[in-house]
Amino acid sequence: MLFLSAIADVIVLGVGAHLIEQGELTSGVLIAFILYLTMFFSPIQQLSQVFDSWQQTRVSVNRISELMQLETLTPEPERPVPLGEVRGDLALVDVHFRYPSAEVAATEVRGPADSALPEDVVRRRPPEAMRGLDLRVGAHETVALVGETGAGKSTVLKLLARFYDPDSGSVTIDGHDLRTLGLDDFRTRLGYVPQESFLFTGTIRGNIAYGRPDASDAEVEAAARAVGAHDFIATLHDGYHHPVTERGASLSSGQRQLIALARAELVDPVVLLLDEATANLDLATEAKVSAAMAAVAGRRTTILIAHRLQTARTADRIVVLAQGQVVEEGTHEELVERDGRYAAMWRAFELVSAS
């Protein structure tokens, strides 16, 4: 429409200039005609924008409708088992799990077994993320998961939070299979702090009280003091009512993590999952967040993924994962003395730290 409007202006100016030169038209009439032409095209352009917005809205509504029709991978049980009082004993028993990405396309040379395929693209299933994993965590115990990238550390936390269900085996809390529990009943006992904490647009108080909107100001402040977040909040102009932009972009990474830990402390969960909460922090900030993590984890069953082995060293027990299986476990001193996979990782960590 803009193109047509510009073409019309060019034609009118060209014809009008010729008529003025011939003495058949005055300049005032030409200017008036151009203004009328602009008034003619303006509502047409607005209509085209409305049509464009309508098309975008229709596509968005269709996508939302498709999303709402998706079936959850972790359905509610027909008859949920009441959880009652929770101690926090966790267990993963002979767990096999493969991410539900259907099939992965891989271009390979067609073999005799693939002769029925119409194309030279062989479909193969992705590898298992968990391969018969067995792991038990006692109540009030702090366990650190370490291992190379892809070892299955984050997958363990996702299974414990019931973001996914295992293909076989079981994940239990106090002997109850998570698949038999109501999601709301279970997750009210769960605290989860990811590597990148998500903060919502609003205030610091609103973000800390996200899990308990009915919490009083005194309870919010007590949670912030428990993890060491109160000191930096008190320096802000509006304190706990300091505005937070979407995703917490107005705060530093360390401040966002402290707010996320305060949020977990306020909920007072029985089980706490920390997914590399210090991975993207500098050493000074990491020390503050690590101290906050220790304060939050002290009275709870805690499983943390340790990006830096210095953090894992403070845990009650260290579990080393490789290819979806537990290959070593014990205290820091026991594993170093054993001179296995963890000891090699620790020597590499010390070498990097020294350099």
C-alpha cells in the first residue's frame, strides 16, 4: 500500500507539472490534489495494518490452542496418595530414561535392515540419559552431583522434581512413587533453584513471595536475612519494593540468585534442588551465594549440581555420574584417596585454580 501511494504521488506530480507548464493547471490545485490523495490512501493503509494484525492474532490464537491441547508428560494420578508429613528420603531405583524427542534423524548409509525405508535417512532413537541409575539420599543429607557435561546431573534433578517420569524404574520420596502423588501436594514440599533464576516484573518483595503470596513483610525479610540477601536489598532506594524488570535484568547475577534462594527459604521446602546455582558467578559473589546455599540447605534434604568442585567438597556426600550411571560416591577425602575419576577431576580443578 505504501508503494502504491508513492506511485500515485509520482504520477500526479508528473502529470500536474506538465499541466502547469501548459497553463492548464495552477500550483494550488496540484497541491490540493496531492493532499486529497494522501487523505484517500491514509485510511486504506490503516485498514491494511488492521488486516495484518488480525492475521497475526489468528495465528497466535491457533498456537495457544494447540499448546493447551497438548497432553502433559507427567499426568495426575486418578487417585493421588496423600503425602502427609515428609521426612525427605529420596531414591532413584534402576531408573532408565530417554528424553521424549521421538526419533533423531541421522544421515547414514542404508544397510540391509533399512532397505524398507523410502529415503536414505535412517531414524534412530536418542541414547538413554539414565541407564539403570541407583541413587539414595537420606533425610537432611546434602549430596553433590558431579561429572562431565552430559553425564546426567540435570536429568537427575528433573526426575526428582517430576518434570519427567522415568521410562522404567522408580523415583520415590519416603517410599512413595512420585507418579502416585498429586503434583501440587508434592511440589509444595519442593524447592528448586535453577542455574538461571527467573525473576518476574514487579518488586523484590513480590519475587521473594512468589511461592507464598500471603507471606507477611516480616516473613519475607526473615527469609532474605537467612540467605544474606537483606544487606544488598537494604541499600536499594525502595528496599523490598524496588522495581524489578523482566527476568531481573536490572539486578546482577549474584543478586538474582540470592533472591531465588530467599524465595526457596520462604517456601520452607523439605527437599531442595540446586542446579548449578553458582556456575555463572565470579569468585567473590560465588562465596556469598555458596554461604546462602549452605544456610538454606542446612535443615533439608538437598541435592546440588556442583559446577566447581570446591562447592561439592562441602557436601555430606559426593556422587560422580558418567553416562547416566553412578560410578563413584563418598566424601571428598574418600574419593581423592581412592584415586579414581573424581580424583582426576579434582587434580584438574586444582591446576586450573592455580593458573
